[in-house]
Amino acid sequence: MVELSLEQAFERAEYHVEKGEVSEARKFYQAILSAVPDNERALTALAALQEGQSLTNVGDPPQEVTTQLVNLYNSGQLVATVEQARTLTDQYPKAFIIWNILGAAHKGLGKSFEASQAFKKVTKLNPTYADGFNNLGTTLKEQGRLEEAIEAFEKAIFLKPGYAEAYYNMGITLQEKGKLEEAIEAYEKALAIKPDYVDAYNNMGVTLKDQGKLEEAIKAYEKVLAIKPDYVDAYNNMGNALYDQGVLEEAKEAYNKALAIKPNYVDAYYNMGNALKDQGKLEEAIKAYEKVLAIKPDYADAYYNMGNALKEQGKLEEAIKAYEKVLAIKPDYVAAYNNMGITLKDQGKLEKAIEAYEKVISIKPNYADAYCNMGVSLKEKDRFEEALRALRKAISIKPDYTDAYINIGVIFQNQGNCGAAIENYTKALSLEPSNAKLRSLKLFQQAKICDWKALEEDRPLWPRLGVSGKAVEPFAVLSLEDAPERHRLRSENYAKEHFPVKSTKQFKRPSQMPKRLRIGYFSADFKEHPASYLMFKIIECHDRSLFDVYGYSIGQPKLDKMREKISGAFDVFKDIHSSSDIEALKTIHNDKIDIAIDLTGYTKDSRTSLFSSRLAPVQINYLGYPGTLGTDFMDYIVADQNLMPEAFQEFYIEKPIYLPHTYWPTNNIQAISQKVQTREDMGLPSDGFVFCCFNNNYKISPKEFDIWMRLMTKVEGSVLWLLKSNKWAEHNMKREAEARGISADRVIFAEKVENSEHLARHRLADLFLDTFNYNAHTTASEALWAGLPIVTKLGKGFAARVAGSLLNAVGLPELITYDEEAYEALILELATKPKKLSAIKQKLEVNRLSKPLFDTEQYTKHLENGYLQAYQRHFDGKKPDTIFVPE
């Protein structure tokens, strides 16, 4: 013993234990205790040996018997090993080595319980056998009994402090328990004992990655590969760490190295697919997932991510099939049900989507996303109360669920409850202050209620909203600023985010120009709506010798008189609002439409996704959205040179079809009620000057309001007549008037009435005052048709130049001003010089039926000429370009 170190003495003792040479082992333990009397490890071992010695009734098997069993196990004949070992345990019940081999064979056969029972027998027969405790620990870990496993590894390490494998297994178990720091300490101890332990380096890398320490994880994998360059898992794991860093090209390189070593490595193909998907290389990603599934057909995650990639491609039917395959493999895969629901919703199959979400909830009742998504689908079916219940349930599960608050806000917004909408948007913003879309929604509602103080607080953020970073709904911020360059950028970002995959569909050019073109108008507003009043006569006036006119309703149908009238004006009218995009595309392509015209754009209930899939060889943005849609799948925008001077074309992606007078359609048979109306009926003073603005309240900003209030101080007895939008706007504008020294009762709000009566009551006003960033559009044409002059200020953007376009077309350019001072001065002049105002009204009365603005028949011919030129370019194989329609 004098020549041996303490550790060497322990090694000799353990060697004799493993050989079953109890008396020899005892000698070494006793020698250790002579040198170190209180050595707990030796005391424990000696006591265990004494217990084992006293229990030994049958001797150990001969060495050749043990060797034969070991050889049988090593040959992989596990069933035979189990049978032989069982026979031997009957003969030699105290031979722990036989029990250990039996446990290993059971473990190899996947019989975890039987293995753990055998290893427990080993540790009972020989409580000093460290390998027995290590084997027991690994088996307990497989059973999920992690605390018991750790105790077993601790015992193994106590008996054999230099036991690298036990430290390694301890690390894996601690990692599974989420005790990452302790796991790393265990791996480090394993590596201190065995510096070339590549598995420990690899698992330490995985643990560091789980901690978010990606650089340290990568260094651990590099150490693995320095020792063992063909360690395939290290390349795959390094790829995962690089993926998490967002370094996708380097991640793919690592996956490729793994695949070069192991061509059928499913995890590397799967991870490669994820990296390609995140790069937007969807077709390549799908091919990677297909390789996974060729090797491992039951890889549910690969089908799931393939479904997600197909969904992003707009291949919704194929995506659903992929999700169905996931669920065939793993019926409780809730994320697949959830994404299937989203895909069904995108197809317009709302009831089936709701069924999918219900399936999620039946499997996992606290799945907040399913409740939120169900709420969205219920909302789209106008089942608002059910939607609110689902969304509130999502919040009860996940109190910081921003999207749920947003959708509650949208429901209240759709119900006209601006106050509740703002409350929910504000709550969501407190959770996610950088959410640009959310902020734009809140700002739009605050504009609707004329809460100018709240709008002013966010003014510094306006220029960046939707211009950089995440997209916003372009329409929501149109009224905030007259900035056409930013309006274009917002539309471009919105199109890229919402319609990233553009159709490659090619339309074969006919051998000869069609005798009649099939034109299709798409609108969410074929009902009692200003757009239908404007377009009704145009549709009737179309030359049927040149055109077949199709109407496609994409909005929630409302069976009113206008829908009945306008649907009857088309040659063919189809309601496709409940059709999925795939179903709608099939219908439209079967109709062989030559020119598709979007009358909705980025406004409520739009179906821009249909246009992104290409409905026709020529696609036109017209009327619905006052500006560019920011994408080249729209070929043209209907305009005029007053509205869009050639120098302003840079603010538009589409090429303009320049009509000669105005782009604005009108209906020169639109009825004006002959019902007698008086100012008193409307709550107006009988003899005071009536300034009028029937624009939506959200178009009104403090700039215009300040001017109007100053004018009212100068024009004694005058009143401001506004359209009643909501109770909050009425309250706020009356309060703002009082703050500017104008009595609140001088600001009067008009109730909404039937359209012909609304047109008639314009005659009770003296002058229409326009708004700046977002002009009067329909309201301008209604005022002029009714004989009420309008004073406007010409801006730069599309929405800020519409009233100017109309005034030019009706022959009243003198009512167009170019700055705020001139605007205020002209209004004051007209309000204080009755003769001048009377002359303007007389001129309008004459021009109304003699100038181009209300010549619907001539306008329709000009519009048709633009359509024919656009299609001729397609027929000639030319790209879209600026079109000028002659007078």
C-alpha cells in the first residue's frame, strides 16, 4: 500500500469487486482505512462487502460462463442473452455481474422496467459497484424518474469519483429537468476527467444553446469537431445555433456538412428546410421536407412545416393536405389543427375553420391561440357576441395577448363603438408599444372621434408608421398627412407583407383582338353605398357592342334597393364573398375576364389577394382606394392630370390611364328629393350663414377647424354644419369650438338620411368647406350635383387633390386654393360678399349640366377608350405604360 496512492488503492479494490474477489477487495479497503481511518467511501464499501459476504450462499459462476454471456451480449443477440442470463441467475442468484448483463440486455430490447429491476438487484447485491448505479440511473432517466436517476448517478460518482460517464449522464438528466447551469457543471466535470469526451462537449453545446449562449455553444461544437471531425450531430447542432443567431447561410453550410457525412440524416434535412423557409425559399424548403419524409414517412413536424410553407405560397389546399397528414400521424398535434383552421379561414371556409379550432380546444382547453383565432373567424361571420366571448377567453388564459385585444378592438370598431375600440387598442399598445399596425388602428379611431390631443401625442411617430418595419393598413393613416411618397411606401410594405407570393399565371394572347372585351368590376360595396351610386350609371352606359360587363360582389351582401338595381345593370353578376380564393379564381378564370377592375382597393372587405393571383391579363386600380396599391400586379390606375400631374407619377407603382377631364365617375340621373325641407327642420338658423362640411369627421384636423372657427368669429351669426359620425366626435368638436371662443350650439350635426334627401338638404347650406389631407370625394360630387359650391386647398397626394379635379371638371377652378391663407381668405370673401357667392352658384348651376363632370355618357366613353388602349397593349405584347385618353 505504501507504493499506491489513495485513488490507486480504490481502483484495485473496485477491480477485485468486479471480479467477485471479495476477500481481496476487503484487504485494499482495510489498508485505505489504516491510512485514513474516517474515509467514508471505504467505510461504506467495506460495510457493503461484509453484508454481501454474509448473504452469499452460492458461489460466483466460473469465469468462462461469464465470458460466454458477455460475448453473447456483445454479438447483439439480446433475446438469447436474456434467456441465458435468467438461467444463470437461477443458478447463481448472488452473482451481480450476471444481473448487470441481464439489465443491459433488457435495456437494449427497450424493456425499461425489467432493466431497472435487474440493475436494482445489482446495486443491492453489490452496493459498491459504481457501474450498477450508473446503469440504474440511465434506465430511471428513460422512465422519466429524473430525481431517482440523479440520486443513482450521485451514488456512482461517490463510489467512483473519476467516473466521467456518470457525470455525463448526470448532465443529460439535469438538462432534461431544466437545471441548465448544473448540467453544464456536470459536463465540465466529465471533461476534466476525460478531455476528449466528445459527447460531453456536444451536449454542453446543446445546453448552452438552450440558455441562449449561442457563441459559447458554437465553441463547444468546434471542440467536438476538432477531436472528431466526422461527429455528425455536432454539425447539425452547430447549424441550429447558427440558425438561432439568424445566420442562415452559415447554418445551411453546417447542415450540408452533416449531410455529407450522413446522407440520410433526417434532422439535418428538416433543419435545412426550416432555414430555407425562413429565407423565403419556400420551394427549396418543401423539397427538403420531402427528403425528410422519404426517409422517415411518419415525421409529423416535417409535414407540419411543409404545410406552413405551402400556406405561405398560397397553396392552401395542399397546405391542408399536409396538416391532415400530420394529424393522421399524431392526432393530438394541436398546432396543426390551429394552422389548418387559419388556412381554412383564408379560404373563406369559416365554419370549417371554427370546427378546427374547436378540435384544438377539445384536446388542449387552455390553448389561447385557438380561442383568439376562433374569435377572428366568428367576427368575420358577424357573430360578434360569440367572437367577443372567444377573445375574452383567450385573454383569461393569456392576459398579455395583444392580438386578442386588437381583435376585440376591431369588433367594437365595426360596431361603431369607437370608445371601446380605442380602449382595447390602448391596452394592446401597453403590451406591445412598437406595434405599428396597432398604433395606426388606434390613431384612425382617435381621428374618427376628433381626439386631436391624443393624435398630437403620437405625431412624432407618424412619418415612420408603415414606412419602415412592419406594415400598417394604408387607409388608416391617409388622413393624418399629405405625404404621397410615404403613402406609396406604406402601400408597398403592405403589399409585400400581405401578398408576398405573386402569381406566375400567364394569359395566352388571342390570335385576333376580341370583338367584345369582358370587363369585371370587383367591389365590396354593391349595396347602399356611395360607390354604387357613382358607378350605377357607368355600368348601364357601357357599350355592349364593345364590352360584356361582369360584376363580382366580394363584400358581405346586403339586400337593399341599390343592390337590386346595380346587380341588374351588369350582364353577369356573381356573389363570391363567401368563396375561397381558389374557388373564386376558378370562377373568374372560367369567365375569361380580359380586364379586372378593383373598386375596393385597401378599404374594408377588400380581396386584393385575388388580384395578386392574377384574375385577368389587365388589372386596374380604380376609385375605391385613393392612391397606389404599391404593387406591380396592378397594371394601371385611373387618373387625370389635375389629380396626378406627370411629375407626381413617381408616387405610384401603377401606370396612369389619364382621362381627359376627371377620373371621378358621376351619375347624372341621381335623384334629388323634391320634399320641402327648411333650415329649421335641420336645426339651422333661418338667416345665418351656413358653412357646411359633410366629410367624414376623421378627415377634419385642427388645421381646418382653426380656420373655420376664425371664420365664424368674423361672420356674425354663422354656423358650422357637419355630418354626425359618432357621439364622441360631436362632443369633442363642440368642446374644441368652445376652447376657440365659439359657442358649442353654433356647431350643428346633421343626422344620416336617405340619399336623395341628403342631396336635397345641401341647398340649405351656403358654402361647402373642404378638408386638406383627405379631400371631399363623394361628398364633393354630391355637393356640386346639388348646386353647393365647395372651396378646396390643393395638396400633393391623391386624396388631397380629388376635390380640385372635380372643380376643374365642372369649370370652377377659381374655387381651388393652394395654401391655407388663400383658402381662408377665399372662404371669408364668399361668406361676406353675397353677390360673388351668388355668381358662383349661378355658374355652377349652368356648368353642372354643360361641363364634363356630370356628363356620364361622355365619361363612360373616355373610360372605355382607356380600357381598350390598356388591352391593346397587352394584345400587342407590350408592358403597361402611361395611357392618354383624348377628349
